[in-house]
Amino acid sequence: MNALVRAVEVRKSFGTFEALRGINLDIEHAEVLCIIGPSGSGKSTFLRCINQLEIIDQGALMVDGELVGFRRSGDKLHQLSEREIARQRLATGMVFQRFNLFPHLTALQNVTEGPVQVLRRGKAEATQEAMDLLARVGLADKAGNYPSQLSGGQQQRVAIARALAMKPKLMLFDEPTSALDPELVGEVLGVMRDLAASGMTMVVVTHELGFAREVAGRVVFMDRGEIVEMGDPNQVLEKPSHPRTQEFISAVLA
Ligand SMILES: Nc1ncnc2c1ncn2[C@@H]1O[C@H](COP(=O)(O)OP(=O)(O)OP(=O)(O)O)[C@@H](O)[C@H]1O
Ligand SMILES: [Mg+2]
């Protein structure tokens, strides 16, 4: 089968600063890929390019066989319209470090908002599915709570349910637990572990090396806009072949 995500020589600069310097990566269907690396190495930028929060400068990104953000005609590339970008973006769910829930909506309304407003689904059906999703993330009893009435871990689980409600092909997580108090990290990782087991394709930027070791099919180590090393979690995390990987892992574990 073709890769669900394919990155070929992806480059992205901000002014003269090169945040991504030629990323090559295939992500298979149902694969869980964890990305680790120091601050500023381009991890978020890479996720943001997949989700078209940034537009790549060079190379190509494909999701499910479609070129992301561009249409090819002959040997020319044309940027897609906002409308086409919005359609492509629906294939990808994204969960951020900060939960970004709508503060004026309940947990349930946060989850039904997208399906009803964007996908034009019926309210009753969307509500039923949202309740199922809230149950799946262990929050059936908090459906009526507003974000301010939820803990950080609960808010993040609502954010995951909200992303899943759009039925994405791919889920991107950008340090989903790093804003949480330590005792709340486990419940969010638990939901992500279940999601991985259900066959969702996931790209997870994380400093939780234990989670990466246990759940990831592959681990990618990025540094200075490049993939320095990738492979089996045990290999990359336990016996990294590159000194920069070694250094980073020692620093995280210290
Ligand atoms: N919109 C922007 N404008 C200018 N520079 C940017 C922008 N976004 C990112 N950068 C720069 O690109 C580099 C990569 O940033 P990115 O956020 O991808 O790093 P990261 O690996 O996610 O780091 P962290 O672990 O701190 O989240 C950084 O040096 C950052 O300052
Ligand atoms: Mg980041």
C-alpha cells in the first residue's frame, strides 16, 4: 500500500532561517511515528506543514496520494485555493500543547461544533457520535462541563475527541502532554495509546520517551531542521547511532 504521508525533500524557511532543510519521510497507514528532538529543531513546523498551517517552500508533501497545498498541471505547481486547502485539512486532526477548546462551549458542544458547522451533519447524529467519543476518552460524565470546569488532562481529552469527531485519516499531536501537571499526563497518554491500538495513523511530537518506546512503530530524531536518525524505538532510544541523538536522549532523561 502507498504511504499515507509522504514527504520528499521538504524545505521551509522563515526569512533567511531554514526551519526544515530537506525532510524525507514516509508514514504508513496505521503507523504511530514519534518525533523527538531539541527545541527549535523544526518538529512543530513539520506538523504545521502537513496540516497546512504553513506552506512549504520546496519539495513535496502528499497525504493519502494527494499533493498537499498544490495542484500539478504539466510541470507547474499551482497553489490551491483557501477552499481546497480547507477540504484537504479535514483529512488531518491536530492536537496542540494548549488545548484550544472554545471556552464558551461545553465539552459536548466543542465536539459537535465541527461536524455540525463544517460537515453539515445532523445535530442528533452528531450529538450521539460526540457522546460516544467522550465516552471513549473517559469523559461521558463531563459532557455538560465548560472547559474552565475541566482539568488540563480532561480538556486535552476533549480536544482529542473533538479532532476525532471530524473522522480524520491522520492525527497529529504536538507535545500534547507538555502543558499538563505530571499527574495528568498518564490519562492523556492512555487515550492516545488506545487510539494507536485502534489503528489510527498518528504523528506524535513528544518528550515522553516511555510512551515513544511503548507505542511508536518508529522514532524520528530531528535536529536543526533535519532528520538525523530514525528507526525502531529500541534502536533510536537505547542505542542511537548518532552522537546528537545520544546527547539529546541523555538530556531528556537527566
Ligand atoms: N512563524 C515563524 N516565524 C519565524 N520563525 C519561526 C516561525 N515558526 C518557527 N520558526 C523558527 O523555526 C525553528 C523551528 O521551530 P519549531 O517550532 O518547528 O521548533 P520545535 O522543534 O517545534 O521546537 P520546540 O520543541 O521548542 O517546540 C525555530 O528556530 C523557530 O524560531
Ligand atoms: Mg514545537
